[in-house]
Amino acid sequence: MSQERILLDPTSEARPARRERLPRPAGLEGLRVGLLDISKARGDVFLDRISEHLAAAGASVERFSKPTFTKPAPADLYQEIASRCDAVVEALAD
């Protein structure tokens, strides 16, 4: 994948910050993957299925939830996820 991709942060940044993407892991075996539910309807259903697939691939899964989908997650929640997990999946569903 040599094509440049532009990712936009949906948190209303006046001027988007440039961030380099982190390298993808070679596989999931032995990784700790955090699943972040943003508290929208049916996001938990989506994450339940993702959890099953990750476990089958050898990853351990930890679940996290935002207090509400209407605001960004608290900084301490992001810090907790970053300190405990190797990768994260964020659920967006309705």
C-alpha cells in the first residue's frame, strides 16, 4: 500500500494535526486488543463479534466504554487503554 491516505479526526479540529500512522502488527497472536464502545446503540453487538474473531486469532481482549457518545472520551480512559493494550478497535454503530 504505497498510496498516501488522509485520515480526518472527527473532533472538529480547526487545523488537523499531522500524525504518522503506527506500523501494523505482523499478527494478532499474543496481542492485547482493547475494544472501545463509544456508547451508541448496537456498538456492543459489533464489538461482541469482533471479540470472538480476535480471540480465535489468539489475541486477548479487554473491553472499555465511553460514558457517552456525545463527548470525546476522557483523557484518563485513553491513557488506560494505551497502557494496557497493544492495539484498539473503536465501535461506531447505530
